[in-house]
Amino acid sequence: MDISIETQVSGKKRKKAVTIIVVIAIAIIALILLLRSTLQSSITKKEFTTAVVEMGSIENTVNASGEVLPEFEEIITSPINASIKNVVMDAGTNVKAGESILTLDKSATQTELEKLKFELEVKRNNIHKLKLELDKSFYDIKSNNDIKQLRINSLEADVENAKRLYKAGGGTQEDIEKAELDLKVAKLEKQQLENEIKSKQQTMQVEMRESEIDAAIKENDLKELQRKLDLANIVTSRAGVITWINKNIGASVTEGEALARIADLSGFKVSGSVSDNFMSDLHIGMAAIIRVGESQMRGTVSNIYPSVQNNIVTFDIRLDEQNNKLLRPNLKVDVYLVTAAKNNIMRVTNGPGFQGASSQNIFVVHDGKAERRSVHIGMTNFDFVEIKDNVKPGDVIITSDMSKFKNVREITIRN
């Protein structure tokens, strides 16, 4: 019985101790919050930035990335399979149209060209030989046909003679029938020979046409190879700057492989990329803002590439100032695609204090104090934020991050 009472007393003491500890903890937390609220209800001017509400226009933008590229860049490729013999100019060199920048070893292609010339000559000789053979064959058949005609004429005379002799009593009916049969056979042989002549003529035309086509194909191959050999003298087609050149002397290059790039640096464009989530907003002709350092310039989307790689859509931007001095090849820039625009709205300079929510609290500076107000946010971009209500033009707004004052209604501003 004594042990039970002691256990009950000990349990009560523990509960009382726990209750006291919880009360003390709550009191400490409340005191900390009170002190924090008291300490943070004032701020110095150096601790925040401000902006003035003004009337103006604003553009809603989608963030993208971009790279500055020359408006025109020529890629010179190898017209033949060859090896690099000599590099005349280096990257960064200004060139004029018609200047040689690189030479190729064309010996293998020259050998192939001579081989094609020989094969074409053989084809032409074969055509001449075939024509002679066909002419002789046709002449022989024609001669045989003439001989057949003479035989027919002779047999016709024999038939007439047999008939006269029969009438005169010096011949028989069998003689007439035999002469007529011989004549009929001769006429069939002549008709067969005439059909053979006609068939031979058609065969001659087909064989000649085939030979001429083979020769024409060889001639076209020869002309194409000659054209490629002429192009193998690597020269520039227009003035510009060499941005890259293959300097591996002795290296083998295949037909179509890039040898050099020549850019016209008098004008630039921007190659942009954006997530395919915004593909429905992207269209040719839409405005774009390009930020280069602290400066910005404008342009329009001129081309959208249909393929999507790694969920990224690429496009080209034609700049309003293609020759801006800030532009240089391969420069990385920030791109802002304009999806919508508003005029005559209240706006303020964007800053860390705007977190992207459609409704949020801001602080308006007035008479040495910062008053908390709840406002609705409209369109935003890199530069400005649209504020729809609870402010008026001329109000000074704190644009710094004020999240630590989220529970404070008014802040005293100290010098």
C-alpha cells in the first residue's frame, strides 16, 4: 500500500514539472517574438531600395537564352575526298572575295578524272564501231531483200510461161501449180526479210540510244568531277572574317566536310532557345528584348526551327541594330520574348520584393514610415512590375526583400 502512494505522488510531481516547463517555453517564445517584432519595426534608409510608382507601358515576357552569331556565315566544305596540303590564312584574318585560303591535294581526283576521260573515249569509239556494224548489217539485209525481189520477178515470169505452155498444149497443170508455189514461197521469204529489216532498224535505234546514254552519263560524270576539281581551289566567295579553319595539314577530308567558316561581321543576329513549354506562345514576328550587360536592344523572331531537342526550341532573332558595337560572335545574351503588352498602367521598377505572386504585401514610404499594403500584381518583366490597386502614381515603394517584416504593419525609417 505504501509503494502505491509513493508512485502516485511521484507521477503528480512529474506532471507538474512538465507543465511548468511547457509554460516557461511558451512564455520565452512569446517574449522572443515580441522582442523581434519590436526590434524589426524600424529600419535605416541604407537597408532598402525604393522606386516611384509611375504611369507607363509594360510588356509581359518569357525568359530565354541566346547567342550572338553573324547574320551571314559561309561554311566552305571540301568538294572532293582529299587531304589538306597547305593553309594560307589563319582564323581572325580579314579576307576579300576570290582570295585563296587553303589548298588541297587533288592528285587522287586528277587520276580519277583521267580515268573517266579514257572511259568516255572508249564509249565514243564503241558508238562509232556499233554504228558501222549496224550499217553493214542493214546493208546486207537490204541487198538480200533486193535479191529476193529479183527472184520473185523471175518466178512470176515462170508462172506466166507455164500458163502459156499449158494453153498451147506443151505443159501441165502441175507445172503451173509448182511455179505458183515457188512464187508464193519467194514472196513469203521476202516479207519475212522485210520484217527483219524493220526489226533491225528498231534494234539499231535502241542500241544506238543506249550507247549514247551511257556516253552522256560518262560525260556528265566527267564534267561534274571537273567542276569539283575547280572548286577544290578553296577561295572565298565574299568578303568577311575567317572565324574557323581546319589547320591540320596532311589530314584527310571527305567530300562535304567543313574546311573553314567565313563570317560577315558587319551584321549580327541572335540564335535563341527556350523551353518547349512556351512553344505555343512562340511565333514569327513576335518582339524580343535582348540584354547585353546593362544595355538592351530589340528585335523580332524571324525563324523558328521545327525540331525539338531535349525539350528545347531554337529560333532566330533579327535585330533592329544589326551592327551594334556591343555585339560580337558567340556572345551569350539574355533574351526576353514579349508575349503581351499594356499601356497607361501603374508600374514600378522590379526588385527582390516582388516574388511573382498575383497578390502580395508591399511597403509604401510616407512621412518617415513604411506602411504595409496588400496589392494585386499584374504583368511583370525584367524591368517593371504592374501594380493594379492600393497605390497611386508618385507613391514611393520599397523594392527590397521585406519578408522579415511580414507581420509588421508599420516600420519606422531611421536615417
